[in-house]
Amino acid sequence: MASLRLTRSASRALLRPSLSSSLSIISSSSSSSSSSTTITSPNFVTRLYHLFPDFENSRHHFNVSKKNLSLLSNFRPGIAWISTSSGVADNSGKGDQNNKNVAGGPSWIDLYLPRGIQPYAKLARLDKPIGTWLLAWPCMWSITLASTPGQLPDFKMAALFGCGALLLRGAGCTVNDLLDRDIDTMVERTKLRPVASGLLTPFQGICFLGFQLLLGLGILLQLNNYSRVLGASSLLLVFSYPLMKRFTFWPQAYLGLTFNWGALLGWLAVKGSLDPAIVFPLYFSGVFWTLVYDTIYAHQL
């Protein structure tokens, strides 16, 4: 028994130096790794900083070149893109689970347009074309109904109304952002819009609004006199719609009156007169259609 105890004590004594030496090796390796991390971290941060250059007037917006887009596809430390659907960046930083809920990358505006034009394109919501389609469809329905039976619709008229829908929708978004710029800063979904974030000043927004209306006037002058008067009257709806959310719980009903104005204007531009038995049912059915889809959209936010 004495020899057995002696053997155990001797083996423990022999193991202690090796254990201490192994611990020292581990600690030295960990310290070397931490030192190497300390050395390489500034280089990594420097590279990351160059990938995300800030705009001069806002720290919330950034531009990423197409060349660097592939480098960012596998990078997931909590950095999120600005969503192209709602204009919101997710800053919660909870890992991959949150990254899956964010838009997959920058829009075509960030990739292909010059940097100075990007804020104006986002102000007009050019990266979200659904609004333009919703404004153009009633126009196209009316132009199609007004066409001569057995013949195709007037493609020149359809092209004019398509460009007009793009410009009028952009003007409406610009008016909305100018009037709501103080409210947008307090809402997570809208705080990164160009005017609310300070990327564009209100004066720049007003100048851009005038530019869009000037182009729209050029399209309106291509129509007959009755269409010019009716088309110009739609500006009252466009400018007053952003204020409706302050006075009513049903702004989507007023949006329906605004977005479907082309159902009246398209027929008038082709025929030169209105047929109430045709255009009024088309117009009010479009109003209720807008009421439905915009209410669904409001509940999804």
C-alpha cells in the first residue's frame, strides 16, 4: 500500500509540470491570437469604412458600388440594408434571424444612378413602381374602353398617360414627404426618407416638385382642352391627399378619388367628352378597389 501511495504521489508530481506547461502554452496562444486580432482589426474596420461612404448631409444613407456588393453577401455582423419596400433599416442587430427579414440588397438606384441623383429618385419612389402601376391602370382601362370597337387602343395616348402617371405619382410622393417631414422623423418606417433624414432640404424638394410638374404640364398640353382642365383639377386632390390623415381615419377613400382620376381623364382624352353611364361606374369601382387594397396594405405595416 505504501508503495502504491508513493507511486500515485510521484505520478501527480510528474503531471503537475506538464499541466502547468500546457496551460502556459494555451495562455500564450490565446494572448498571441488576441494580439493578432488587435493588429488586424484596424485594417478590417478601415476596409469596411471605405465600403460604406457617408453622404455629406446624412449619416443614415450610404452608397455601395456594384464591385463591392459581392463582398457583402457573406458579411453578417448585424449590418442591414435600407429596405426598398419601406425605406427602413433594421438596426436591432440580432444576427441572422433579423437579416432574413431585411431586403436582400440595395435597389437599382444605389447601383446604377449617379450619386447626386439618387436622393431625388428615392423621393419620387422610382424604386417602388407599384404606385405608378396603380395610378396608370385606371387610365389604361378608360383608354381601352374608349377605343373604336375592333381596333387596338391608341398606343400614343397610352404612352402619354403612362409617363404622366410616373410624374404625377412622383409629385404626390414629394408633396407627401414635404408636408410630413417632421412626422416622418418619429416613425421607424419613414425616418430614412430623403427629406426627413436631411439628405435633401425642403427647398430642394420644392424645386424637384416644380421640375416634375413642369414635365407633367408638357404631357398635359398634348391633350385636348377639356382634358387639360380636368387633368389640372386633379392637382387639388394630389396636394390635399397627404393632409387627409390628419382629419380622417379613412385617408384611403380619398386616395381612391385621387388615384382613379385617370378613369375619367382617359375617356375624355380619346372621345373629347364624358359618357357618365360608362366612366362613372368605372371611376367609382376603382375608388372601392383602391379602398380595399390600401386598407390591406395599412394592416400589413
